[in-house]
Amino acid sequence: MARSNRAAWLAVLAVVARAAPALCATAEPVQPAAGFAAAIGNVSASPSYVLVTVVDDTKAATKTGCILSPFLISAIEAQNGLAAGAANDAHARLLALAAPGHVFHFTAAAALDDVNFARLETMNAKACRLLRAGKSAYLSAQTDAVTEGMPGN
């Protein structure tokens, strides 16, 4: 009996092992932790983009895309009832850094407005291409254009 159970488990593991590459290939990309942290920490006049997954829990809708980090911070503040201000911004940045897989759940209307699904796809296409390639991107205050890298580098 134990031998047949072992054989059954080995068969299941073989199927999972064959399926794993396909499952991994279809998973949404995640911005490298160092790049995400740098983007969240950037408080310059040229804000950085972040690659996030936004879950609209009011509609059970999920979208992965790129937005400017201040929009994410504002959404986190709105979701958590935090007023604007340096202390609350710092708290919201810590909450952003603590989110596993850069997945954020929102129900507050103001938060969902900040992370508008349409904005995730259309306005930030160039930034998303860079972030999905493992690079960083920011919106230059001087040229108002998406620029590869971090401001000041």
C-alpha cells in the first residue's frame, strides 16, 4: 500500500514538474525589490514608476501595470484613511515596501481613482516596457518624458 501511494505521488510530482515552466512563464512580472524600493523612496520632482498589481476588491478585478509612485502612495493613504503629510507619506511608503509581490488591494473610491486601471495600461506603456525588462524609469521634470534610470543618475 505504501509503495502504491509513493508511486502515485511521484506521478503527481512529475506532472507538476512538467507544468511548472509554463506556469512560471505566464506569471505577471514583478519589479526587482531594489528598483521598487528606490522608486518608492524617490521624492524628487521627477517621480519614478513602479510595476504593481492592483486589485479592485469592489469588482474582484485585477490589473498589473505601471504607475508613478506618488499615485500609489496617495492610493495607500486614501485606502488607510491617512491625511496628506510627511509622516503619513513615510508610513504609506513603508506599507508599499511591505506588500508581498507588489500586490495592492483597494476598496476606497479615492484610492481606486489614484490607481486608475486605464492609466495603468495606456499612459505608461514606455515605462512598463522598461520596468518589465528589469530597468528603472522616471518622469523627467525637465522634459515631461519617460526616461530610463533614476533621476540624477
